[in-house]
Amino acid sequence: MADLTPTPDRPGLHVSKPSPNTPATGSVVCHCGAKATATGDNQVRALVEGYTANHGPAHNRTGR
């Protein structure tokens, strides 16, 4: 299986939750240079919301 972790060369969002009893983990790298990681379901949810609102797809809407 390919490594899906985002990098500066392959920006994006990756979330993993291998089982219901394991905390989620997430990482993001944006083409603008921003990057972040999170552990725990609530923190990963906030990471996804922040990435979606301010990076990744948001850059296409605002031209930043």
C-alpha cells in the first residue's frame, strides 16, 4: 500500500482511525507551506475543519 502521508511535494490531508477503540490521527500539508498534525478524534475533526476552511480547497475559492 502506498504511503498516503502528505508532503510538500504531495500536499493534502490524511486521516487514519484503524479501529473504533483507537484515537484518530491526522496530518495536513498545504501547498502554501502550512502543515499540522493532530491526535484524538476531536483534535482531528478540528484539523479537518481548519484545513477545509483555510487551506487546500479554500485556496481555490479565494485565490490565495
